[in-house]
Amino acid sequence: MAETLSFNCGDCQCRIKTSFQRLKVIINGEDRPITTSSDLINPQASPDADPPVLQVWGGYPLRGHVKISGAKNSALAIIAAALLCPQDCRIRNVPSLVDVTRMGQILLSLGVKLEQHGDVLDINANVIGQSKAPYELVSQLRASFFVIGPLLARLGAARIPLPGGCTIGARPVELHVRGLQAMGADVEIEHGIVHAYVTGSNRKLKGAKIYLDYPSVGATETLMMAATLAEGETTIENAAQEPEVIDLANFCQAMGAKIRGAGTNTIAIVGVRSLHSVDYTINPDRIEAGTFLVAGAITHSELSLSPVVPDHLTAVIAKLRDIGAQVIAEAPNRLRIIPEHSLKATDIETLPYPGFPTDMQAQFMALLTLSQGDSLITETVFENRLRHVAELNRMGADIRVKGKNAIVRGVSILSGAPVVATDLRASAALVLAGLAAKGKTTIHGLHHLDRGYDQLEMKLLSLGAKLQRLPNSAADADSRSTSNPVSIHQRD
Ligand code: EPZ
């Protein structure tokens, strides 16, 4: 049976179509021949066939303060929500990420006006030129499916390609679709495209009582946005309670939407005729903040970070304290981690908020590889989010996987190795493991990292980390030389 690979969620810049024999990879619209798996990492055809890699030298303590950027998962939903408003929307604290750029491209492809100045985004969706989002863009960014709610609410029609699965799971969207149908939309899926439209004279969605089988973040956000302009009241029960859902609700309310209960498991939205202009600042990214807290713990370094909302990190902070680290709220929006020399083991089960976030599972696994004792990690949110285990084991970790459980047996050291990032949070886990490992780690697949971390390397360098990004070919040449981090930097 020919080996197949599939990831197609925008989590990477590649779209892989079939089995190895007939594999073609399309990068930026250009076909590339693929013969072996390593070609995925460095297809020979064109210049970016020499993708960058990150070299990390471990064992150096970090110190200082790091600034946390705006939240990726808030930004993506809030940019989509700007489609609900016929007036100017100014969105501040927008992180500089590949995913954010892609969401912007989707709005531009719908004929919306959009300008970016640093971390400020100005959007005007007075005119939405069309209701169809291009497959090329949607296939690169799952979250772009969220535009189906605002387009249906504004135009009474939307044609959005199915986002498809990704490396961390199948990620279906039936909860989004069923909720929109409950609000009166006719939805057909043909040739991989979701055709949704509202019949009737004013083509308006109607308020409805919706119960979600699972507190899906995306479905809650899509339906909450759609309901803001619907006729009547909508309630979403068993809704997601993530801080990003609250951030989105606050943005919509700032435009005049009537929303109650965001952040609880029941959200009520009373539709309004239209929304007005807004100037809104996005929350800091709790997952980026959590990643830096783990960076402090895994390198036994004292670090402070801001702005953060400590309450958004309750589950993560609790687990850091469990294993012996001290985490102090130095100010309402500032945290300090004071590490312990030896880390204890602990068990983690990922759950919808306020449970332990699945987006911190990989980073925490990297940390627990160096703890004293055995930890059990259970990934309950996504069915295929343990692919970083093999790469951490390549670095000398001792992790065994059984279904959705990973048993992490603590080891005394990790050693640097060439590793491949398989998704966004896995890439962060490999950077963290590299910071703690003996020697040099070379991380391939950086397009995952760039999707969700705003200037991670710059921030780590400012804290004293030893790392550099360079083309794969240069890294190969470099591995033949005996250079060490210090001389590398001098060369920079
Ligand atoms: C959001 O994804 C985040 N992405 C994810 O962050 C995050 O991991 C996830 O929520 C959970 O917290 C964005 O906000 C852009 P879900 P989303 O719908 O909305 C199943 C990161 O690393 N499900 O809550 O796609 C689904 O398959 C990313 O930043 C259905 O079965 O997550 C999954 O197993 C990764 N049917 C579970 O629910 C549906 O219709 C949770 O998915 C919808 C979801």
C-alpha cells in the first residue's frame, strides 16, 4: 500500500495531494517533483527548496523580560468579524504572523479594503465584492472558514471551500454548518465547497437555540458572529469558553452587537440591524506567554513577561507550580517565573478551557522530558497531536505513546539533533527542547513556527539564547565545520 501523507490546513505552505509514487507538492502555486520524504524538507527544484532551518545551542541560561504579542487566535477571528461591519474597523496589537497575513489576503480577495501599519490593521468592509473565498487561500488557513458566519450574516450567501483536515486531526466543521442551518441557512457541500445561502425577501438569518455537541472554539465563534445581525435571539449552549471567544465578543460588542455570556457555556446574542465603526485592541497571546514560561522552567532561568492576563493561564501556571517552579504575578499584567533546579513529574490532560490547553501540550511535554519521574500526558482535544514525540525521542527523551496517552519517563539530559517540526506547537516544543539540550539542535519545518509565533527568535536572542536561522544548505555546510555559538554570533 503506497505511503500517503496529508496535511492541508494552512498549517504548512505545502499541499500534498497523493501517495509517494505520484506525489506533487505545490509551494506558492508551483508544482515540485517529490521522490523521497526528505524532499519534503528540501525539495531541490527552486530557491525556497532551500528552506530555512533553526540551529539552537542548548545549555545557556535565559534572563530578562519579554514582551508578549497580540493573540493569534483572537486576531484571526476578529479580522473575520470585521466583515460584519460596513464602517471603519481599527484593530490594534495585531501579531505579525503568516496566518494573520493569510486572513488579510482572504478579506482582500473578497473585495474588502485593508491596510496594515505595524501592529495596527485598518479594515473597511462597506463593500464586500463577493461571497466566494478562493480555495488556494482557504486551504492554507483553516481559520478562514470562520468567514462563513459574517458573510452569511451580511450578504445572505457564502461559498467557502471546506478547510479539510490537518496534521493534528481531521478537524471537521459539521458543528458550524449545523448551527447555521438552525439559523435558517440552506447549506450544500459540493466538490469540496460549502454553499450556504439564506432564502426569503431580506435574506436574513433567524435567531435560534443551538446546542453544540462539543464546545468547539471555531463553531462558537462562527455562530456568535452570524447571530449578531440575525433577526431575533440566538442562544449557543455548551459554547466554548476560551479567552479568544471573549475577545471576539468584546470586539463585536464594541461595534454595537448585543452579546451576553461570552466566557460561559451559554452565550445569548440578540441580532441588530447593523454594526458601527470600532477601534479595538486585541488581548495578549496566552499561548505565547505559556511558551515563554516553559522556556524559563526548562532552562532553569528567571524570566518576566508582559503584557499577560494571568487568569488566562491558570491551568498552565498550576502545572508549573506542581512541578516545582514558582510563578508570581508581579503586576496585574506581568508574570515572573522563578525556576526550581530539579523538576517534578506531573500528569496533564488537555481539555477545553478552562482545562489545560491543547496548544500548550507539546511545550509542556518537552519540559517533562527533563523532570524526575514519570508523567502521563493525555491529548483529548485533537486525535493526532502527539507527532512531536518521535522528534523529542530523537533528542534522547524517553516517551511512549499508547493511543491518546503519552508516558514521559524523565531523563537527565537531552542532546541536540536534527529534528522536524510537524505542526505549530510541536515546532515551539522543539525550540524549547533545543534550548535545554546538550549541543546543537537543527529544526526543520520552520513554516509551522512562523504561522503562530511573532519574532520568537528575536525575543529569545534578547533573553540570551544562542540560535540562528539559516538556509538548510548553509546549515549542512556548517555542521561540517566545528563552529560554536559564540563564533556564529560574531559572524552575524
Ligand atoms: C481553535 O481551533 C484554535 N485555532 C486551535 O489553535 C486550538 O487548538 C483549538 O481551538 C482548541 O483550543 C484557532 O482559534 C484559529 P475546535 P478550532 O473547533 O476552532 C472537533 C493553535 O495551535 N470539532 O475547538 O479548529 C475538532 O476536530 C491552533 O493555535 C468537530 O468535531 O478548534 C477538534 O477535535 C491549533 N466538529 C475539537 O472539536 C466541528 O464542527 C476542537 O476543535 C468543530 C470541531
